[in-house]
Amino acid sequence: MTDPKNVHYLRREAPILSAPMELKKACKNTRLNYAAQELFARWPNLRESSQRLTSLLTLHYPDPRKEGESLLVNCLASGLIDAEKAILKNNDDLAEQKAFIGRVSEELVHCLALTLMMKVRGSWTPHDVITHGYLDGIVNSSMSEELNWIEKPQAAFKSPVAKVLCASRVFTMSELKLAGLI
């Protein structure tokens, strides 16, 4: 039996906001909103990728490493910090993009450290982050009644390709190539 302290619940009581609105909230929660605005103004492709990240995780996906924190917020914060360091160090736009994509990809793989369980028609079934739909669509559908995350890593978590598998849900092939992930 799973320890109740190691289960994070989300009851489907209200729909999740659209990805752009949820991303805006997540950026504010990073306390790096200005850096996010600057990065996304220079690189609209990174805004689009961040919206896909937001749809994939939503603000509700817990960070398995930091109790009570959002994995989405931590992915964005880490990416923004690394991008800012890269542009200050190198004054190179491509280095800035590469740093953001690489760091978000490193953080995103931690979504596999938890198993997301969905209650559908009274039965609990696991949700595979890599192959199934984006979390915002699942939460907003009438199908899922309740979600919970169990601190049980998914099989792909320790795989050497896990980072690329997760990142491919968010970033384009060109972005993955730029960051040296493929």
C-alpha cells in the first residue's frame, strides 16, 4: 500500500485555464516574469514550446523533488535562469535558446519520477506522460473524475533516452537539435 503522504491528489472541480493563461501564472510564480517576457519576445518559438510544456504538466503536476511545489514552475524557473546566464556570458542568442531548451528538458524528465493515476468511471488507471494526451486536456475532459500522483517512478525514468522522450512532447525537432539532444 502506498503511504498517503506520498500521494498528491487533484479533484476535477474546475477546468484548467488555457495554456497561455496558465503559462502566465506559472511565469509569475517563478518570480522571473520579466525574464520570461524578454525571452519570449525574442524567441516566440520558446513561448510556444512553453505553452506545450504548460499543457503537458499544468501548474498541478507536483515536483517529486520539492514537496508542495509545481514541476512546471520549477522547469520554467531553471530554464529562465540558465538562459539568462548564457546570454550574459556569451552575448549569443543561440546559446540563450540552447540553455533554456536543455535545462527545461533536464527538469522535465522528473515528471517520470511519479506515476499519474486517473480515476475514470470509478476505476483507477495509470497515465503515461510520454504517450498519452496532455494533462490540461485530460483534466478538462468529462472522462477523468480524479487524478493522483504516486511516488512510484515510471519504467522509462532511468532510461538513457527519457530526457529526449519527454522533451519531444514539448520542443520541436529543430529545437532539440539546436540544444544537442538529438
